[in-house]
Amino acid sequence: MELRQLRYFVTVADEANFTRAAARLHLAQPGLSAQIKQLERELGQPLLDRSSRSVTLTPVGAAVLPIARAALEQVERITHTVDEFTGLLRGHVRVGMISGAAGEEIDLARVLADFHRDHPQIGISLTEDDSETMYAALRRGDLDIGLLSISDDLDADVHSETVYDSPIVAAVATGAEGFGDRITLAELCTHPLVCLPRGTGLRGLLETSCAAAGLTPEVAFEAAAPAFLIRLAAHDLGVAVIPRIPPEEAARLGIRTLEIDPEMRGRLVLAWSAERPTSPAAKVLLGQLRIALASWKRPSQANTARRPRSRTA
């Protein structure tokens, strides 16, 4: 039995599909299938049921899976311990970020460039995606660090540190008529809305709040970047739902903002796994990101990492 065979088995079990597992492992599907069959022959029992389109675990496979996970994590922990003891930094750090998060205030490119200059032997990858996808990747171990937009607490298996906490407001064109300084959630739902796509914390917050009030929002335009939402609102194409911005900035962008009753708050957090061992390289980059992002926090925001309770979209 080889460690790589255990890793292949765990990946197939996670994906419930050989094709997706092979793509995730960067292997040819026939080779992956052959390795799993070899593992099953050595154990003398089938681990996977291949009788349907979706691969499922046999009773033996279900019993073996948590042991295989634990074995792989212990091996990874041994490697990390040796690296920390010797002061060696190597490997690859995988970072995920919600679309539109990196701007003038959050200069993620500079942090990554500084890290690369100090540790050129370490590979870095950066992907942009929605918060739900990145949260799942963190839990699977496909990401080391994520910059996520959330509206509620994450599960206990993911640590997080708040970077930004802001009320959510409605934005309308400067010359738009029929609006005061505030708008109720019910009134907001009578207008075509401009919002981030599903899978983002802000969209999840809007839909959850509306569902709790028995309301259905009409999202007319979706865009991944808050800046583009603002431009759409400035052209009077709908009411944008965005994090609060200063009045002078809103005026410069051709919009004005309305407070929403009841208040909704969105958060941008730096997140990492609390269950899986963090490599020395990822620990160093995480520390640099925490220092850099702390300078953007508002004075009232906490500076400590915490173990959250429940996940949000």
C-alpha cells in the first residue's frame, strides 16, 4: 500500500467521480482507476461502488476513509514539523480571493510580490472565485488561504479574521427621484436590483434577509466587481446593493446611498483551515497577509483570529 494510493482514494471519495478526481490530481483517468483497483486488491475488499454514474463508498470504503484521511494528515504533519525544525521553506501556497477584492486599499499584489522576493523557491498560485466555492476548497484542502466575503460566521473547521465589516446600503443614481435617505427592505424589493452574483456573501445576505421577511428580490443585473455595480446604478439601471462608501466618494461616482432597514452587515475575512495542518510556507504568507490587511481594518474591528460557528453563503 502506498500513500499516493490513499490520496487517490480520498480524492475519488470526495469528488464521487473518477473524471473530476483525475482532473484534480492531474492524472489520466485510466491510471487513477488502475491505482484504486490495485489498492482494493491489496486490501482484499472493494472500497468503491462503481455501479452507478456517481461513485459511492462501499461499507468497507466508508470505514477506511476517515483512517486514510488521518494517515495522510499525519504524514503531512511530519513533513511540516521537519521543515519548521530546519527553518526550510519550500512547496506551494494556494491563495483564493473573491472577485474585485484587490484594489487600492487591499494591495494583495504587493504582499504576494514581497513574499515571492523573500522566498523565490516557493510557488504561489492565486485564483478568483465566489465565496462558496473557495470555502469548499478550503475545507477540501485545495486552498491554503482565502479572502472571502461572508454575512455570517463560518464553521468551526475554518479559522477567520475580519478584514472589513460594513453595513450594506442601497445605491441609486444621483438624480434618481422618489428616494429618501433610507429605504426598507420591502421597498427595496419593489425595484430592479443590481447585485453581486450567487455564491458571494453579499448576495447570500440579501437573499437570506429577504427570505426571512417573506420577500423576493428582483435582481436585474449581476456583476462580480462592486465598482461595476456602482456604475450600473449611476446610469439608473437599478438600485445597487453594496457595502457602504463615504458620501463624498459616492457623489464622485454619480450615486447616493440609502440606509437599509433593517440593517444588513457584510464582512470580508481572511480564512484558513483549522482542521488541516498549515505548511510553514503558508504560515509565513498568512502572517504577512494578516499584517498587511490589519492596516485596512477599522478601529472598532477586532484584531484576533477566532473560531467561528456557522457557515454562510
